[in-house]
Amino acid sequence: MLLQLVPLVGYLLGTALHTLIATLVIVRRHKRPSENIFLFLVIAVGLWHCGNFVSIVLEGLSHGKWVLLIQLSRSIAALGLAAFPALLVHTHVAFLRETEAALSLRLQRILLAIMYSPLLWFVRPLYQMFLNQDLSPLLLLGQYMLPYVCWFVTALVISVAIDMRLARIQDDEAFRHFYRVIGYIFSFIALLTTFSYILGGREFPQLRGYLEVISIVASILPSTVLAYFIYRYNFLELVIRRSFFVITLSFVIFGTYFLGIRQLAKILQDYFDVAPGLFEWIGILALVATFPIYKKWLQKRVNQVFFREFGYYHELFSELEQTINRTFGLQPLVDYIQKTVSKILFLDAVNLTVFEVAEDRLKFLATTFPQIPMIEAISRKIENEGSKVLRIDDVKEEEVAAEIKGLGATIVIPIRHKDMLMGIFSFKARPPRRPILTQEMGMLQTLAAQTAMSVASALLMEDKLKLEREVARKERMSSIGQMAATLAHEIKNPLSSIKSITQSLQEQVSDPSLRQDLEIIVHEVDRLNYSVNQLLRFARQSSQDMTDVSLVVIMEHVIKTLQNESRSQNIQIHHEYRGNIPNVFASTFGLQDIFMNLLLNAIQAMPSGGEIDIEYSVNSNVVRVIISDNGPGIRPDLISRIFDPFFTTKQKGTGLGLAVVKQKLSEFGADIEVTNRKPRGACFTISFPASKGAISVMNSAATATVK
């Protein structure tokens, strides 16, 4: 009974399975040539199963009534069987053609010609099958049986060789596994066919029925594996999760009823004289009562088999979101996100850049690129068009496409927070046969939104820490300033007395050696007075009026003041500026102190001579003064400390010069940055906010020049 039922069920499943796969391929847009050939192969195998299923059903209903349909269905089955070997090899050759390991064009043509030529032999047998209803698709082969089996096995062997070759060259582990499994199945079918039809296995009555059952099951194995990989790895990018579950649930319910409840009711009727209808009603009620448990169990099993990756993705994304919220600091945050996204989605060239847009300029806050990337055109396009995803193939602007390519990426996802662009994700799309799925893209966009909130939180935290540090620094500076002012006043008066007495003694003493010693005392008192004045300047709050002042004029005055000192140490000062340099809102004496301290530091750093370069740059509403030298530079571990009060690397320094510079620049709303030049030297960059009145003068001058 079971051996009679298996062909019917097997051919039914084969028909349904190949109809499903053919439908999926047909509705797929932008099919490649290999997929079109694969479609014909699926149709051929589907015809074989469908023809056999229909003929078995019609024979069971009424053998004499459906003669024409039975003959037609058998002919259809034979047609599918005849076309299978050639289409199988053609499909494999087509898939191999799309790789770097493709066969030569001449070899492809020869191989396909050899595989398709036997089809001409089947015209007459197919006609005979249509006329004779007693011939089955296999019996009709008759004298062609052995040649067909050899042709069939040869096609399988060639396909196995190509499958193994495809498995070796695939980058994706899922594809490697798929081709290996398909190759093993075709190898099994080839061995089974050889044993059954060439070695005479079908001649043994005990084995004949089992071999037929195994052959039918084996015929649907490749397509079953293919369907499994389509659904699990979504090779064809299908949105099918819910529909697939409903279909699976329906099959399980009907299978439980027909193969379980009804068969058990029949057994109880035959052996225990139990009414089958009553038992079926009890079974159906039990099925309905346990349906929620049944559904939950089946949903879990379907997810484990077909959608394991999506569950894995959700778990990891949930963990990622929790970790993001616990990570402090922008750079550690973007580094963690980059590594995790690459690991979860198996993407290449994943990078994350966080920035803020200020006055039409990007201020980069953190990035996973080794260098600051060029993304101005990308950010403008996202801002102007509100793009959710940028794909390099869809971008029409050459500048934007060039920047995406420069990132080593093909897809860019913006990071937004409250409609404000804060950064971008960039990554490279996977190969066409394993595209980034809609679900995965949705996960990335969700992650981008979560990242935006985390970045905003991190920025708020950094601003809070900055504010707390600034308050603490000001309190510390205020305490130091008060102490310095007290000390300065306590020291200044005795120094004045010492200097007056010493100068008086100089007038009274005639001994040259004593006069020289007294001169040294006066010089040292002057040096101490200079240090005391620095203490007072550091401690004293700025009380000078601030107005629009010219950086160039003040810089020239300071250079002229230091001219003798720079010449005595063989130092050349290059002062370059072009066009109109905007004024800044500051105090004249404060700027003189700032430039004097910076230039004196540079001169003192080069006792054997050197060069000092002074340049300006104007960008939007910011004026920058760049002072650089070719001295020894500053040790990297000391750069963060050079503006601290009383920190110095000089034997005779007070450590207040750069502290005064930093303090006065803060009063002017300016900032200073220190870097080391290559191959040697230090560079101080001061950024001033340009005076509003000065900007209009600068713009009018620029306009006049253009005219």
C-alpha cells in the first residue's frame, strides 16, 4: 500500500515544488541569461512530475474514460524527461559562464551540441506514446533505454564536475555549501540510475519496487534543496515569510488529518469495530484545541530551518543597541558599530563617519576611515533631496558617484537625528546572487536611527563634560590668579627697593668690578619684574576695551619689536598675506601679548637659527593666523599640557606665557590648536571669529576685484 502511495505523493510534491520555483523565477525582475535557462530546466522537471501525477490520478478514476488525457499526460512526462539531460548541462554551463572559471566559447558550443543532439531521436517515441496508452514514459524508450540512460548519467557527471568547480570558486559560504550539496545529490542519482538500468538492479523483483520509490524521491531532492536555499538565504530576494508559513501549516494540518486521523480511524474500524466518523470528529476537535500550540511549535521550527539568520540578526542588533547605549565617546562608538555590522551582515568596506554641519562646512567628529573622507557632495545631496539610501548605480551626479566610489563603497545610508544630518554609513553591496535583502536594509536603517540617537547622547555627554571641565578650570585659574596677584604685589615692592638701592650704589661705586656686579643685580631684578608682570597679567581680568582691530597691523608691530632679537639668533621671519584680511573683535594690547609670546617661544626654540612663517586664511566667518617654525617641535605627550599655568620645559621659564595666550584668546572667543610639522617644527593655528563689519568690507573688496 505504501509503495503504491509514494509515487502519487511524490509526483504531487514534485509538481507543486517545481510550479512554485518556476513562478518565483518568472516573477523575478532583471533575470540573467542563466536564470532563463534554469527556468526551462525547472519546467522540464515539472512536466515530468505533473504528467506522471495526472496519468496516475486519471487511471485511478476511470481507465477507459480519460484515454486521450492519459496519453497526453504521459507524452508531457516523456517530453520533460527527454529534455532534462541537455537542459541540466546547459544550466550548469550558463551559471559557470558568469564566473571567472567559465569554459571557452568553443568548448561550450561543442558540449551543448553533443548534449542537445540526442533530442532528435525522441520525436518518434513521443509520437508512439501519444498513440499507445499502454506505454509508460520509461517503457516507450524500449530500444533507446540504454543510450538514454548513458546520456542521462553523462549529463549528471558533467553537472557534478561543474558544481564542484563552482563550489571552489565561491566567496560566499552559503553558495559553496549549496553547490556541494547539489553535487552530492546528482552523484547519488547517477549511481542509482547506473545500478538500476545499466547493472540490472531493476531485474530483481525484491528491489524493483524500492528502487522506483527511491528514484521518485531522488528526482525531487535537487529541487527541494534549491527551494530550501531560496527560502533560507533568500537567493531570489523574496518577501515570502508569512505566505510560506501559511502554506507549510496547511500541508501539516491536511497531512495530519489524511495520513494520521483517517488512517487511524480505519484501523480502529477494522480491528475494534469503532465507528470511524466518531473517531474522526474527536480527532478534528483535538486538532482544533491544540492548534495554537501546534502553530507556535511549527512557527519555531520553520524559523529554525528557513529563517535562522534573521533571528540571529535581530538578536545581534538588540545586543548592539544595548552596547551602543553603554559606550562612551564617539570614536569607540563608531568603531564598535563598524565591527559589529561587518560581522552580522558579512559586508565589505563598512565605514561610519559622524560630523556636524556648521556654516555650510562639515566638522568631522569621528570616523572609521584612516583619513578624513571626502563626502561634501554626498552630504549636500542627502540634505537637498532627503535621500534615505544612496546607491552608486542610481546616482546621476558624477561628483557624488565619485565620492561614493572614493569611499570604497556602493551604498550610503544617512544618519539623521530630528531631521538633522549627523553622519553616514557606507558599505559595499554583496555579489548579485546574494544581494542585500529588504529586511537587512531595513535593519541597517533602524541601526542608523539608533546610532543617530546614540551620537546625539554622546555629544551631549561630551558637551556636559567639557562644560564641567571648563568650570573647574576657571575656578582653578581664579584661585591661581588670586594667589599670583598676592605674590606679585608682595614681591614687586621689595624688587623696586632693591633696584633703587642698587642703582644708587652704582653711582657711588668707582670700582669697575663692583659696578659690573651691581649691573648684574639690576638685570636680574628686571628679569624678576618681567616674571612678576606676567603673573599680574595672568591674574588680572581683561579690562581693556575691545574693538575691530587689524591682525596684520598688530603682527607687523610685534615683528618690528622683536627684530633685533630675531636677527641676533639668525632667525628669518616670513610674514605673508594676500587680499583683504578681515578685522577681528579684540583688544590691541591683548593681541600684542598673544603674538609676542608665540613669536618669542618660536625664537627661543631655535638658538642656532631658523625660520618662522606667518600666514593667514579666511574661511567663511573664521580668520586663521598660522605661526609655524622649523625648530625641534613639541613632544606629542606634552602638547596637551603646554597651556597649563606654570608648565614649562625651559630652565628659566615661568610657564605663564602660553597660559596667558590661552586665557586672552578665550576672552576674544578665539581658539588655538597646536600640531607638529613634518619633518620638524611646531605650528600654532589661531582661529578668530571675524568682525561683522570687517566681513562686509572684505566682501566689497572682493567684489571690486572681480569687476
